[in-house]
Amino acid sequence: MVLIAPSILSADFADLKNELTRLTDAGADMIHLDVMDGNYVPNLTFGPQLVKALRPYSTLPFDVHLMVNNPDAMLSWFSNAGADIITVHAEVCPHLDKTLQTIRNLGAKAGVSLNPATNEDVLKYVLDKVDQILIMTVNPGFGGQNFIENQLEKITRVKQMIAGRDIKIEVDGGINAMTGAEAVAAGADILVAGTAIFSGGDYAKNINALR
């Protein structure tokens, strides 16, 4: 069954503690936390303090997506704050193999994210250190963008590349019931969604629609 990862960027930031409870009760499988530094992407969100503050209020895995220029300097911050999965962008990691090994040594699962224009060949020599591959189906930085259809081909190619390894394929950007179904058909295991889950307030209904 496809896993659903609500992005808390679309949640009510004045009530995040209760939002986590509602998402858990609604059947979410993990919580996606988008960390943006205002440099790598044109948006600024939050740091490890928020992750640490939220950690006691959810038993779901925390899936931390670092959209930052210098992720290596932050890995221990987010591991110590309670991240279960830490995903870095291949585009900003000159020593990607080392970065992924560091994440694992810290006790978290290691993820790699690819922007829409990034070729999946960058994964070829690090597959033995990857637990999750995040394929961006929008350009990172802001929610509410339209799904980039040509990324479906990339999802399929990555699925073929991992060749039965225990690696999850996660898709993030423009996900709704229709685009989510397309992504899963192409090979996705995890759907990240913001607006599609939080819109209207019936989180259980929206999560079930994505499934």
C-alpha cells in the first residue's frame, strides 16, 4: 500500500501539536518536514528546534527534507532533534557518498532528493547507502505548484535502477488524487502532499482519497 506523508508546511502553525494528533488519527504514515534556508530555495521555514518541540507529540516517523545549501553542517542537529529520515539534495552534496554514510552513522535513514532537471544517474554509485529517493515533481521552494508530468518517466527509471533493493521512492510536488495515482503507477511508494491533505479539514477523507 502506498504511504502518505503530509507536509506540515500546509498545517496550521499556530496549532501544530494538535495538527500532529489529527494527522495520526487520520491514518498518515509519516510526517514530512520541509526545512528551507532561504538560500538554496527562495523560502525560509524552520530549524531543528521545531522538530525537537514536535517530536514528543507524534509516534509517526519524522521525514526531514533538507532544502539547504550546506546540509552536512546540519545533519547532527536534525538527528538529535528526532528525525527518523534525513533527505539531502544531490545537487548540493559534493561528497554525496560521505554525506549519506554520515546520516546512517547518526542513526537515521538516508535519503537523496533530485530536482526536476537532475538526472537520476547521480544515484548510480550510492545506492548501497540510500534508504529513500525523493523525486521532486515541482521545483522546490513553495507549495501549490503544478505537477511536472515528465517526472513520471524519471520515477519509472529510478524504480528500474534500484532493482529490488529495499529503497523507497518518494514523490513530492503537486500531488493530488490524480497525480498521486500516476506517480504510484510509475513506481512511487510514498506520496508527500500538503494542500491535498489539509484542504477542507477532513484529513482522513483526503488521505484515503490519495490512497
